Amino acid sequence: MNERRSCKKVTAGLMALIMTAGMLNAGVGSFASMQTVTASAMVVKHTALYDDEIVTDEETTADGDVMLSEEMTELNSANYFVDGGVVTIDSVITVKGEVNLTLNNGAELIAANGIVIEEGGVLNVYGDGVLTATGAPNAGTNQYGHNAIKGTINIYSGTVDATASDSAQGYGSTGWLHGNTGIEGVAAIDGDITIYGGTLIAKGGNAGDGGDGWYAGNGGHGGYALAGNITINGGNFKLEGGKGGEGRPSSGPKNSGYTDGQRGEDGAAFAPDAKVVVNTSNVSTSKTPEIVYEKGSGCAKLTWTAVAGAEKYAVAAFQNGSWTLLDQGYPTSYVLNGLKAGTEYKVAVIAMFNGEWNMDFTNAITVTANAAKNEMYPKVSNIEYSKATHQFRLNWNAVDGASQYGIATKVAGKWKIVSYTDKTTFTSPKLTAGSTYELLVCAKVDGKWDISSMSSRVFTVTVK
């Protein structure tokens, strides 16, 4: 069989599952590859790390990221990114689970009809780019506008520009009856909002005008910029309430005592029932983050305080008498993998301001790790084929402590999970006879996918 044609069949046969099931995810945060950094006070190297040194999860994290495209209207738990340019999604974007969105420098995501984050979901925004969200248009007379963003959102960096859509005019009446008050505006963002850094621009929706009538309707109250539970840990703000609606002039006979409608009040930055907390205790006024860590099996998780004005952070290790930068990104936590129990590792976190790294390593701490668990991964014990339906079924051994299994395949040179299960069997969808797939079964243990010894675990199936 032609190898190139076979590769195309892999993509065509499994892409639908990939779009809905997500991708292989590893590590904490969404860090990009480091570049060489030097300083006059000390030499800082960026070198390849050996087996007996700290090993990061950069490769697997990159493989787990999803490049956002215009047809993606439902975002499930995964890391998404826009590398550059403008991506416009015309339908409402629905967020399910924990979604990490990184907008790199020069990138913009336009949510032309807003973003709805479902209950239990959260949208984390990172990067130097711009998220522009506009509420969907109102449905007509006497109807409310829509929030630009609805639900739980955490803003770590970049710019979020949210504008609610306008509400509609109130119903009118004939004869001496009263015209309805215009529909009040809605908030630009309504939900649990936490801001760690970056810039938040939010404008509430304009209210509708009053309805016609001898007793004319008043204009509605303008929408607020933010509503819900708001925690401010840092960042810059431009918050503007929506305009109040105009009152309608009376359509009754002149000089008959019928009143004109009154203009509605403009909205303000925060809704009256909003709970706003300015939490300066979580933001360091120093330019060096304060670091704590937690031991893991062959790893250590670093967590640090956000620094006011910081654009991003870098993790560094002290090796061979100098500092080596391991990775950079926007979250305030990171996992160092591949550590040996009993070995001490000196690490630090530095912050970037105005495009320059603050080369202050005085916050360095020493970390250690617990002994790594023995490698244990699923081993495929049986493959069954159905010639009638062009399907195959996999069976594998159970893994102690596994909460979930993932079946992955290679698409465009990267491993991506196409199906999840808590069973030890998987049945493929109907495929094309003769198609060949390169597959891998992995287990999620302690909340992390085990992708150790990948090269020895890969196997191939050919549909019959």
C-alpha cells in the first residue's frame, strides 16, 4: 500500500474523534520553548539537559497543545493556542472543563458571538495576544442583549476586550396605554472573574429605548462592565458601563397631560451586587516571585506568587556553576520531572518586565523529589478484527492506580488521544479496509498521562 495514502487515511478516519476527545496532555501550564538569555552579572546558559539533570516536560506539553481554528466552536479540557494572526469564530464558543488558551504575541482570537463557559468549566487566558469577545445580537423587540463572556474566567496576561451586545427597545402601545420601559443592558462579563495580570477592557451593553405610547416608555438602565464575583490580583483595567436607553416622546394629544419617557441611567464598572475583592496579598510588590514546592514521584511542583506588572515567568536551574533557563510561560506553577530521590536541585523563578528578564535569582530554593514509581503501562494483549464492519478491538492489562486510559494515534507527526475509557478494551469506529494506523495505549495515573517508553509501546493495526 502507498505509505502517503495510508497516512492520509489515518487523519481522515480519526480526525472527528480527535476534535471531540481532546489531545494528549502533560505537565502544568502552557510553556513555550526558551531562548538563550545572557546577563552582564552572570552567565546564563540554555543547554540540553542530561539524564542526571532536571528534565522538563516541554516535548509532551507541545504535543498536547491544540492550534485553534475557525471551526472550533466547542472547546473541551485541553491547551489551545493561536500562534499569530487573527482567528475569527463566528458562532458562540462553548467552553467545557478546564481550557487553557494561549494567545502568542501578534495573535488575536475574535469571538464574534461571545463565549459561554459551562458550569464547572473555566477559561484560563495566557500570552501576549488579544482576546476580543462580543455578545451575540439581541433577538428583537423587548429582548435582552448577550454577555460577551459568561462563566468562570482567569486572566493571567495579554489583553481581553469584551463588549456586551445592546438590548432592544421596549414594546410600544397604541392609544392611551403605557409604552414599555426599554430592556436594560447586560454585563460585558458575568461570572467568577479573577485577574492576575494583563489588561482587561470591558464595556456593558447599551440599554433599549422606551416603547411608544401616550404614556411613553422610559429608557432602560445601561449594562455594567463586570458582574459576579471579581477578584483582582493585578493587571490594568478599562471598564465602562453601557449607555442608558432614550425615553420615548409621548404619542398622545398635545397638552393633554401625557408624559414623555425618561432617559435611563448609564451603567457603571461593577454591578451593584458584584462581590469585588482586591487581593494584594497574592501579588508581590517585589520583582522576584516567592516560591514554594511540593514533592512528587520523581518530580517537584513549583508554585510562586504573581508579581505585579510581570509579563511572563521563566524557571531556571543552577547547574555546573551557572544558571540554566529551563522554560518560560505565563502560569504561576510548573512541574520539574525526571528528578532523582535524594538529590538536591537548586531552582529559581524570574519575571519579565517590558520585554526584559529581571535577572535576580535571590529567590532560589532547593528542591528534592520522592522516589519515582516503577514504570507501569498498558500492554495490548489481543487485537480482534471484523471484516464485515471494518473495525478492530483492542484489549490490554489493567494498570494499578489508573483512573483512565487513552488511545492515541499520530496525526501530522504528533501523538493525539482520540478516545478515552475507564475500561481495558476499545472498539474502533467503522473505518476503511486496508487503512493502517500507528497506535499507543496510555494510562492516566495520579492525574497525569504515563508516556514513558513510548517507542517500545507503539503498535500498528491494519483494518480488514
